[in-house]
Amino acid sequence: MTPTLETPRLILRPIRRDDEARIQELFPELEVVEYLYSIIPWPYPEDGAKQWLDFSLPQIERGERHIWAITMKEANDDLLIGCLYMNLDGPHHRSFWLSPKYHKLGLMTEAVVAFNDYWFDALKQPVIRSGNAIPNLGSRRIKEKSGAKLVEVKKDSSFVGGVWDEEIWELTAEAWRANRDKFSKTASDARQAE
């Protein structure tokens, strides 16, 4: 079962079938999907969210992955503003997207703190491996600030918005624990600046 995680401003709850309309509303924005892997069909089909949920919900039920809907606590409306994915197996353990309306507020930093704590403390995993397209500076900054190390650059990876080199990062439990408080302060500073 995917647990519900909380941060000062967010509730990360398990993705549900009734999130379909909201995902279909937000996801077809190029700014949302530009740096996601090209396995995502583009232009996004009218039933893209339904297809994705049909594929993903059985994986979640089998315990193969977790997907959280990112929601704003203060809104008290349970409305999805983005998603955070955990793949227990595979080349990348964590990926995420957020509606552009909520960019640059430190929200994804907050969500990543909850994710990392769950990954390292509850699941006792030794490392998080994740990637990003070279031009995706926001994702890169989150990895750098958390203490992750760049371990590889893959040439010519295919993303929705184009073909770019891909950075592969690794974050160990030790590096996370050494950087957690400083990383969390980034989200706290963003909250205070609002």
C-alpha cells in the first residue's frame, strides 16, 4: 500500500482513479512534460490519463511502485497539482512533475524531503538513483541540494520535448542524512518568501 505522506504545506496521497480528469487537464501542457521521457505519447491523447491509470493502478496494487498525488494542504480540496513516482526496481527510483502554476515555490523540494525520508528510513533503501534531461535545471538543483552526486551522462536520450543528454544522479542514505536539514531549509525559505 502506498502510504500518505505529509509536509508543512502538502499532502502526498496515493493516486486514485478519480484523479483521471485532473491529470488529463494538467498533463497535456508542454511545460509539464517537456523533460519527461518520450515513452509518454505526444501530443497527449484525449484518453491519455485513463490509459496511464489503467497501466499504473495494477502495478501499485501489486506493490511494484508507488505514485503519489501532490495536493495542497491549505486548499483542503484534495485537488492534484502534480505527481511523485517511486519505482522500486528499474534504472530510476524517483521522478516527478508539477503544474507550472506551482513552480518556484519550494513545493517539490518539500515533496522530495518526504519521499527521501520514506525511501531511506521506512524502506531502508541504500541509494536513490534518478535522472534528468540536461536542460532541466530545476530537477538538477533539487538533486544537487539534496546531496546527490552526478555519476553518469548518457548521450542523446529521448524526451517529450527533444533529444538531450541525460544526467544520472545517485543519492546515498548517508549523503541524504548529512544534507537533509540544509535541504529542508530551502523549502522553509520558499514558504516564508510567499
